[in-house]
Amino acid sequence: MKKLRRLFTNLSPQRAILLYYFLALAAATLLLSLPFFYQTDGISFIDTLFVAASSISVTGLSTVTIVETFNVSGYILLMFLMNLGGIGIMAVGTLLWILLGRRIGVKERRQIITDNAQYKMSGAVKLVLDIITLLIAVEVAGALIYISYFYMQSGDLAHAILHGTFLSVSATTNGGLDLYSNSLTHLEGNLFIEIPVMCQIILGAIGYPVLIELKHFFSKHSPGFRFSLFTKVTTSTYGLLLLAGTILIYLLEAAKYFEGKNILSSVMTSMFLSASTRSGGITTVAVEQLTETTQLIMSVLMFIGASPSSAGGGIRTTTFAILILFLISFSRGRQHINIFQRRLAKKDIERAFAVFTLAVALVFAGILTVLIADGHQFTLTQIIFEVTSAFGTTGTSTGITEQLSGLSKAVIMIFMFIGRIGFVSFLLSIAGRQRELTYKYSEERLMVG
């Protein structure tokens, strides 16, 4: 027992986070195995594990139809799991520690900042409380809008509360699960639903520190407030990706899916799809109706994913921004990357390249594995879309998830898990504790290119 306690005590923050998410996955799988949450006799273990992983990682891919499988109790459990994954294991754990009156020590603070991709331990607990408060506020605001709409449409208050609340939680946490068999395709062109859902997806994916800084910016108690470099880079990158995705999707589908449709509605649908690729998973268009070129563009956007310290996955917007900025600086013969009158740290540039390189290799290996297992029944584009959707914790699918083999489902679950805990945390948890060499070799140039 002492050895086990010592092992847990000596775990690095990255490995501790990985362990906590594994424990959460095990607990979620155990709960979802209970017949109490099902309309029928339940589902297979692999499907139970898959739904649990999808909920905890707030991805949204599912091997079963949620509305036909679970009952109301099951829907409530799924909402809880999506909130747990969206807010973060350490954030929820910290809240419990505070409610129980437990002291938050240095070890716990290190785990909090690791789970939220932060560098400074000061203000870690306040960060967690701000994240929880903001997400709940966004969920409540969205739920009120959706409940009002669904009640006006159906006249059934219980139905409106259930569907409105579930949709709000799914959109805010970027969970992607829905209580329909076709996501929100039946509501395409309905701006009363599309706009708030899109806003919630953006708020959940743009990065919690950004939301907290926006709160301080509009606060009367913060005169002369200035946005951090993180907020400036993430919001500008996020905005450019959203705009680029909207334009590309519209142009590629103008003569295809959008042919004969209203321009405003088509642009809104394109924007919704672009926003959803950040990690939303909710869609108003059946993806299989889009061209393969559009699906590949969406796959690239899902691979990039959301911002750090958010509900999304992927390589993250800051990684993508650093790569682009490096290429621009390198082409101009500059030794440093300057952005918003600041110089980026060399360590962050190296980390960005490491993340991108290893992510490409990992995703390629995943695509190859699924292709070997299920290539006889699915196209390469469908498999690329499914794997990148899992890696970016997006949850959008071309409709092949339920038909995947056991091996392919396992691959998808691994990618969902990696996407949620963060690629950097995953790599550091595998590598173990970092040790700096106490010696240096002589430097020598090597021809490249």
C-alpha cells in the first residue's frame, strides 16, 4: 500500500492527468453499463466503452444512436459526462476539494495548470472557478434560448427542457452528441438555432483564458486592462481559420450542395460547418452529401482543432500559428518570430514543430490501421475524416462510425483520448520526467533542403 501511495505521489503532472482521465473513463464505462440508463437491454461492452470515451473526451462520435438507446436518466448522465470532460477533470476535482474544505497544495496546482495548458501556478484555483462559472453561465443562457424555441414548436415543456438543455450542454462543451438521429440537419437554415449553437461552439473552443480576459475587459473594476499575447494570437488565428473555412466550403459547394439555395443561408451553413470543425461535432448538413474535396478541407481544419485550454483537441490553433509565423520569418531571413510586438520563445517554437511532426505521424498511423482493418468497405476520404474527427475531438462523421470493426473503434477511442488530454501532455506523460543534460557536444552544421 505504501509503495502504491509513493508511486502516485511521485507521478509527474502529465502522468497524473493521464491517470485521472483513465479513471474517469473506467467510472463512466461502469456507469453506462448499468441497465438503468437504457431503453433496451443495453449495448455491447465495446460500444459502452466507445460512448464513455466519446463523452469524457467531448468528441461526439457514437457507435449507437443516442436517442434510440438511452432513456432520460441516460441523457442526464451523458450531460454530466460531457460537462466533466468539457470543464476538465482537474477543474471538477478542484471544485470538490474546495467544497470539502481541502487545501489546494502545490502538487494539485501543478496538475491544474497542466490540465489547462498554463505555465503560471499563481491564480490556478481562481482560473478553475472562473472556467466553471463561465461555462455554466453560457450553458444556462443557451438552454433558455433553446427551451423557448422547442416549447413554441412542440407545446411540451418537459420535451423542451430536455432537448434544450442537452443541446446547450453539447454545444458549449463541444460534446457533439445529440438527441436526434441526424444531428441538427432538420434545422438547417434555422437562424434561431444555428447562430446561438455556433456561438456556443466558438466559446467552448476559443480557449478559457480568452473568455476570462474578455470578462475582465468588460469589467468596470479592470481599468486599463490589456489582452495577453495568448488571447491575441488565439483569437486572430481562430478567426482567420473560421473565415478561411467558410469561404472554402462555400466555394467548393456553390455548384454542388448549395446549388439553387439562398446565398445567405448557404453562407451561414458554410460558417456553421467551419465553426463545427474546430471541435463542435454538431452539424446542420449530412457530411456524406458534401464533396470529397470539402470533406478533406474539413479534415485539415479538424486536425488543427481548437485553442489550448479549451474543450477542443487537435494540434491547437497556437501550434498552427507558430508554424505559419516561422515559415514567414524563415522566408524573410529572420532569426526570431515577432508577433504583436513580442518575440516568441524558442522553446515554444520547438514544441510546436514537435507536436506537428508527431501528430502527423500518429494520425497517419491511425489512418493506415483503420484502412487495413476496414478499407474494404470505406473510402480513404471517409477514414481520413473519421480519424481526424477523433483527433480533433470534433465528432462529425460521414456516417461510418457504427460500422467500424473492433480494431478501428479502439483506434478512434485512443485518438479521442489523446485529443482531450492534449497532445503535449500525452507526449510528456509517455516520455516521463524531463532531464537536462549536464554536458554539451561541439556544434556542427548539417546540409538540409
